[in-house]
Amino acid sequence: MFKKYGFKTTKELEVKATKENYAVGAFNFNNLEQILGIIKAAAELNSPVILAASHGATKYAGTIFLVHLAIAAKKKFPNVEMALHLDHGLDFSKCKECIDLGFSSVMIDASKYPLEENIKKCKEVVEYAHKFGVSVEGELGRLYGVEDEVNVSEAESAMTDPKEAEIFIEKSGIDSLAISIGNSHGLYKTDNPFIDFERLKEIKDCVSTPLVLHGASGIPEDSIRKACKIGISKVNIDTECRLAFRREIDKFIHSNPFDDHKPITYDPRKILTPALESITEVIKMKIKWFGSGNKL
Ligand code: G3H
Ligand code: 13P
Ligand code: ZN
């Protein structure tokens, strides 16, 4: 289904990135402003890009709206290689819905289950997805947010085990692996979050499947560059774009307060354009860190 829309699979983008030692950014979108912010950055820097729609995004906007936003993005920017990817799909039925509607790649996130259960859930999605050439991302290890309040040994044991990763990939048949090496989702991170580069190297030595870094907002430039150099092929960013968006909306509202006695700006295009542009700026910076510019 997705091929007629001109999307690449994440596997195609990641395999090329692995060979050439850079990473492709996966940026989340839920609406027109976010997807425009993303695609404009990719087009300006001649970078491949992964348009990531979360399980939650499909509920918010409706999967069919997201697919058609992505089709429009491809039509408007035909030279940009892009994948349309389900981020953190929670069950087989959501993955199937996305595959049937034109996604080129899905993530089945069964990382909260024990290994065998995780394998079983991934395998079920792989068997369906591969019939249509759609690639599948699985996750092994758990990512915590700071709000989860875990102690050090819990955090350590939640990290991806390299040997387990090998077994997981072999038994599930997934095309890429999201790993836990100290990364976490969301806003609250320490200034310099600990990233276990040694563990990343060990995982890289054990598996040839492309590796994915979730929760990359707030991870500093040198750590991101190092992770990409060692062998991360896809990096997921959401929170930093959300924050930039929110900041611009705040600025707008503060400089244009509601006033019943004076004319005010109420055109949504005027309110949202700076927010859209701020996403483009964040993504251009990330693309430079990932090294994916001029790779089209
Ligand atoms: O890692 C998840 C992404 O930030 C998407 O978040 O589930 O709120 O859409 P969401
Ligand atoms: P951040 O929101 O921490 O950037 O994580 C994004 C992510 O992992 C999407 O899957
Ligand atoms: Zn994630």
C-alpha cells in the first residue's frame, strides 16, 4: 500500500544510514503545523526524514488524516526521502490498521512484557508487516522518565542486555531495535544524562540490525554525535519540538492579550506560524547533529 505513495521504509533509510555512519531523525507529528515544520527542515537540508505518528496521535487526529498529511508532504516535497512510521504502537490491531492505510513502518512496543511475550507480540506484527514490505521496530529494555522515580539498580537492570538483544532479534524477525542505554522520554532530564556508550558498543558488536535511540530530547550534542558515530541509525525527538511550539504560542499570547475594547489578532495562521517555524529550527539543528543533511 505505502509504495504507491512514494514512502521509503525506515529499514531502507536506516540501512543506508548505518553504512554511511549517520542517523535519520524521527520526529513526531499530530497535525498540519507539526508535519510542515518537520518536512520544511528536511527539505532545506536535503535530509531523509521519518514522520513519526504515535499510537496517541492516531487517536487524536485519526489515522487516515495522518496518512493523508504524509501523502501531501511527499507530493509537495518529492525529492525528500521519507518514511511514515507508527511510533510506540501498543498492539497488533493498531499496527495492522496503520499498515493497511499506508504506513511504511511500524513500531510494536511490547517492551514492558517479559522477553518471550515481547518476542511473541513482535513476531505477530512482523509476519503481517513483511507480507507488504513494511518494516518493524521492536524495543528491548525499558525507558524511564524521571517522573517514574527509579533507583540506580532498577535503571541499570532496565537497560538492554546485548546477548538478549541478539536472541530477541533472531526470534522476532524485527528490522530495527530500540534500545535502553540511559535514554528516557520526556521533559525532565538531568543536564547531562548518563548514556552508557560501552553498552551501546557491546550491543553493536552483537547485532547487525539498525539501532534506535528514543527519548533523545535533552541529550546534549556531543552525546548524540557520539551515539550516531558508534552506530545509532535512528534518533527519536518529540519533546524539544513540543516545547519550542509551546514557547512561541506563549510569546504570541503574551504580546497579543485578549482585549474586548481593542482589535486583536485572532487569525490561527498568524498565531501558529511562529510555532511552526520554531519546529523547523529545532529539527534543522538536530539534522546537523545526526549528520543526515545532504544525504538525499
Ligand atoms: O515517545 C513518545 C512520543 O513522545 C509520542 O508521545 O504518545 O504523547 O503522542 P504521545
Ligand atoms: P522525547 O520526547 O524525549 O524526545 O522522545 C521522543 C520519542 O522517543 C518518540 O518515540
Ligand atoms: Zn519513544
